[in-house]
Amino acid sequence: MRRKILAIPLLVLTTVFALGAGMMSGGSPSEIPQGVGLDGVQCTKITRADGSIEDLGCHHNVLTTTGANAIRDLVGGGSAGPDFNYIGLGNDTGAPVAGDTALEKEWNACGVTRATGTYAAYASAKWSMAKTFTSTCDGVVVNASGMFNGSSAQTLLCAANFTQATLQTDDQITVTWNFTVS
């Protein structure tokens, strides 16, 4: 809930300003300045059962069409909807695209089932959502994560691939999504 309280005023103010500027100039919706954006960077690291750490790096997300529409509805329609605070892991065979509505080959077992992340607010218009998963099986192949607004099905806000890794029992993978609204 805090995330919405912090993010909504900025989105609303920025959107109102952009809409007002476009409408004051007599512009149609296609002529309204496009100054509002959501940037997401997903960072991943693995802590192996033996304590060694593998940094899989940070990768920009792909904002899905359904995710963009959910933001549109939040700002324009006032519909808060469920929080986008669930992180899922998958073994995606391709790169995420805007038309995706699900995370390909999303795991639903072995300790890496979609789960609620931990929210943290930072400087103006910046926040993160993070989750550490502990594998309960050997041979769990992962290379993608996504942000959702529910524990199953629901809306895929965004997705990103990372360096493929195979988790063994008691390996931990930490996925952190860092967001900025500009």
C-alpha cells in the first residue's frame, strides 16, 4: 500500500502536467507530450549452498502491454487494483516482448514458486522489490523473472532475462527489481 501512496502522486502530477500541456495547446491524445516513463532494472545474484556468490548482473526490463495498460488504468481510471509485488522465476527460451502476458516456463515448485517481494522506497520516484528464493530441488534452471500483481495468473507488469543458472538444493537466488518513474 505504501508503494502506491508514494508512486501515485508522482505519476498523477506528471501525467496531469503532460495532459494539461497537451490539452492547452489544443492537441489530441496522440499529440500529448510523452514525458512519463517507468524504467525497471532487474538484478540477480545466486548464493550457493557452499556460500559462494555468483552475480548474474542487471538487465533492463520489458514493460508489457498489459502492464502499461494497468498503469494507465491506475492513473487515468483511479482503479488501484492489486499491488505489483509478486516476483516469479522462469526458464524462458526467448527474450521477453511487450506482448507477453505470462512468464515462459514459470516455476511453480522446488522453492522457486512466485512469491511476494519486499518493497523499499528510495529517493524521489525510485523503489525496489526484492525476493530471495531457496531451491529445494537439484537441477532448477532459471534465466528470467517477472513482476506480477498476484500469486497466480494475474497481470505481468514487466519481465527480464538474466544469465542462465542451474540451482541445486539449498542454493538461493535473489531477484531485485529497481524501478524509476520519470
